[in-house]
Amino acid sequence: MLRWILVASIVVLLSITVFMFIERFGDAPEPLVATASTPEPVSTTDPGTAARAIAAVEPEAGTPDLARARATPPEAASTPAPSAIPAAAGIFAAEAAEGTPRPSRRLTPAPANGFSLEVPVDCTLGRDCFIQQYVDIDPGPEALDFTCGPLTYQKHKGTDFRIRNLQALRDGVSVLAARDGRVRAIRDGMDDVNVRKLAPGAVKGKECGNAVVIVHDDGWETQYCHMRKGSVIATRGQAIRAGDPIGMVGMSGSAEFPHLHLSVRKDGRVVDPFRGLEPVAACGADYQTLWSEDAAARLAYQPGAILDAGFLDRQLSFEEAIQGQASPESIRNDGQGLVIWYIIFGIRQGDEVSVSITGPDGNRVFNQTLPPHAKDQAQRFAYAGRRTPPDGFAPGIYRGQVSIVRDGVLYDRRDLSVTLR
């Protein structure tokens, strides 16, 4: 009798363990990365805190779902990707969402024969690079970008041009001189690493990371921060022309994501290139920017969008997603599940995010619409999908979609596909 009692006890314990695993699979706590970056000469950062939200799902009867949403509210967020992101080598395929609205704010270029700047990164804005943060123009405790929006953080003194992931950093995105001038200072040799993984104070006095400072006429100066280790090709004293490559986008110094921080100064005073030297209002006006006509056309303000997205056959962490290698073109049909992950920046209160997956037979495999988002946040990482049925998913091409509805209008969308084998 004692032996049977022991056997029954073991069976109960095993059942509890399996149940706990299933629950953890749906909502396993993972460390999150808050995006924070404060280049020189400022030495303070505003890392924010990591919050977590569980996504609501509407599973089909009898079939368990994967669903987890992560919110990372760091300093602020940035401009969106346009509806089309071409398929990168070995990465997911994405198609344009025809007719997707792209709310944006057009910029007034610098006057002819005046001081003007060119785009300082060799990438397509809104497709494979984005403006994550702008200069904080609020002198008080609040943080506002030049449109009165939230794409900044307290005392941020530059413009952050973000690339999508660490694979893009490894592939290389050139940093370009924004204007003719002469190189005053350079630094190289600092590692590309999330500053949160370093000991406190490890980058003190070198928050800008690998960097170049260029002086221009009439007391103007531009500074380029967080460049990739070993990439700085500009030399001290070198005469430089607008558009000349001076290094590559990196993640050195006080940086938590790969980006270029551009600071613009006039006689030592920080100037927001989107507002110009003498802004006519605190924020929200039609400013005379410092951008050239071509640059102004490329840099239209867009308040948030889907940064990256892809398919995977299991749950994943934000750290895996940001590597840029978590979206294979094909996956097994008998993995842990069929998952779509996504990273949104500039998500606003009231935004509604939807995720859907359609099988090769045209039937909907998974469908989820989250409740309206509770508050403005700089960045949100999430994944959701369907657990693998006992006999596996049917092989073939599966199509997915992530969409954001803002104020009742489709704001951004990503169309994805993956082959199950």
C-alpha cells in the first residue's frame, strides 16, 4: 500500500510540474532592456524602468496559445518605419501595406545660403534607420520634442538615429559628415556594448563613446557619438566635406541600442536642428530648420511605428530579438509553437495592436487584438502565437501581420511570411 501511495504522489508532483511549465511558457519573466543614452557633454542618463503587461488572447477552443507582451518605457521613442521593409539576407520577408497612412510632419528647410546640414547616416530613414529621440526642448522637469511630442527624454541634447538591430551594426552603416568642416577631435577603441551590462561609472567622462567632432564656420560644431569600435576613419585636423564617411554607427559609450547621436552647437550652445537657431515658439511651430532641402524631405517627423518583427518557433527574449537573427526564412513545424514577435517604438496611449497568422490553406491560425494601450511608452517588445498541436503544424507558407491602429486609423503594419517544414 505504501508503494502505491508513493507512486500516486510522484504522479501528482509530475503533473504539477508540467502545468507550471505550461504557465511559464505563456508568461515567463525575462529581463528587459530600457533604451537610454546620454552622450557627452551630458553625463546623466534617464534609464527608466522595465514594466510588464500580459497580452489578452482569444484562443480557439481546446488549443492553448502563446501570448506575452513586454513594455520597456525608457527615455522616449522615435520615428517609424514605412510600410515596406525589404527582406534582409536570411531574415523575414515583409511586404508593403498598401494604403497605410503615415502621419508625419513636413519640415521647412534651411534658407538658401544659410547654415544647413545633411543627413548624417547612410541609410533610408523610415525603412532601415529611424529617429529614436530628439532634443529635449522643455527647460523644466518635463521632456518634449520639437513637436510637443514625447520622442525625447529629460535633458537630451541631440538627435538619435537608430538602426534596427545589432546585425545591422555588424553589417555596417556609415556615419557621414553633416557639413563641410575640419575635424577637431576623435576617439575610438571603446567596445560596442549595452551600457547597462557595464559596471557603474565605466564610461564616465566618455559617455559619447567612439566619436568625431567637426568644427564649421562662424562658431558652429557637430559631434557624432556612439560609433562602432575600430570604425572611425576621420583624422584630427582633416578637412572634411558634407557626405564624407567618418565612421560607422555603433553602440559605444552610454548607449543601450545601436545608434548615432548627433549634437549641433553654436558658440558652445546646443541647438536643435529641427527648430533652428532662433525658434519662434516653445514647441509645435513650423520652424525654419537647419536641414537642407533634401535632408528636410527625408527627415519628416513620424511619431512611432513598428521597428522590427518576425516569425520564430519558440518564445524569445528582447535580447534575442534585438540581435537581428531571430527571423529565419523557414522553421520546423513541430517546434514549441508558431510565434510572431515585434518591437514597437513610440507607442501611444490608446494604440491598439493586432497580431494574426494565416495558414497555407488560407484559414486563420491565430488572431489577437490587445486592449487599447494604457500609456505613452518609448518601446514595447512582445510576442504572441499558437502552441504546436500534437501532430505539428501543416507544412507550407504561413503569413503573419502586425498592425497598429491609432485614433481609429491604421497607422502601421508589417506583413511577414515563413515556411514551415
